[in-house]
Amino acid sequence: MKKVILASVITSTLFAANAAAQGPRIGIGMSTTGAESITAEKGLKIEGGYDINDIFAVVASYETSSFDQSNSYGTYKDDFTTLKFGMEFGYTFHSEEGIAVKPFVTTGFHYSDVDWEYDRHSGSFGDENFYYGAGVRASGENVYVQLSKDKLHFNVGGYNVVPGQLALTVGFKF
């Protein structure tokens, strides 16, 4: 009997639903990507997610960013594209004014592609690997603002590169 009660308490705690915290969301914002050998700025992020409850969410996002630089040696250009699928874990703190704040950690899988160009030389490389990160989301009744920082594990010709992606997004909750 104690096991049944304990299982009920754990299940109700994990899956307790706050109506304001549940449901789909979609957002758009600015993104940057950078690492020792990959530098990109001027980015765009489109994200979607489903908040299962105050703790768990599933997420998907598309990020693209680019970098152009000219100097006496020539012109260098990077285009970095990432598609991510993962989960968020955190706790949503609700205020009496209807504002909710959720600090979270995230992890999942990504596919990233880099197209580069240097004068008349160009190339492309991509990788599928895992990512992890952290962020915070503040939401009202139907809108949210999110700041997130993710690290992507990326294998480039046998070298492991860990570019970071910083994003600021705003969106709607349904």
C-alpha cells in the first residue's frame, strides 16, 4: 500500500498540470553562433515547443546565422544552419500577477551544416550530434520571451568543435 501511495505522489508531482504552463508555443528571434574555428553572427531562430507541465517540455528549433569579413587577404563567409530536437527540464515559478518564469536546462540532438567561402575556395561540412544548454523563459498569458545558450558537439574532419549558440526569442503560447 505504501508503494502505491508513493507512486501516486511521485506521478502526481511529475505530471501535475498547471493550465498556464501546458500547451504549444512558437517563437522567433535573434541567434548567434561561435567557436574557435566557426564564427557567425546576424542570425535567426525559429522555435516551437510543447510544455507538458511546469517541469518538462519538448522543443524543436531551426537556427541560421552568417558571418562576412573582408580584409587585405580576401573575403571570408560562413553560413551556419542548425536543426535541433530536444527536451527542457526546469521548474516554472508562477506569480500572482500571472507572470511565469522558468529557468531550464536543455539537451537533445542536432544536425548542423556549415557552408564556407574564402575568395574562390569554398566547402561545406555537417554533423549530427548532441547538444546541451540552459536558459530562462518569462511568459504572460499568451506571450513569452526566452534567452538561451546552447553548446553543440560538432565533429569537423576528426576534430571536435563545440560552438555555442546564444538566442533571444519572443513568441506566442496557444
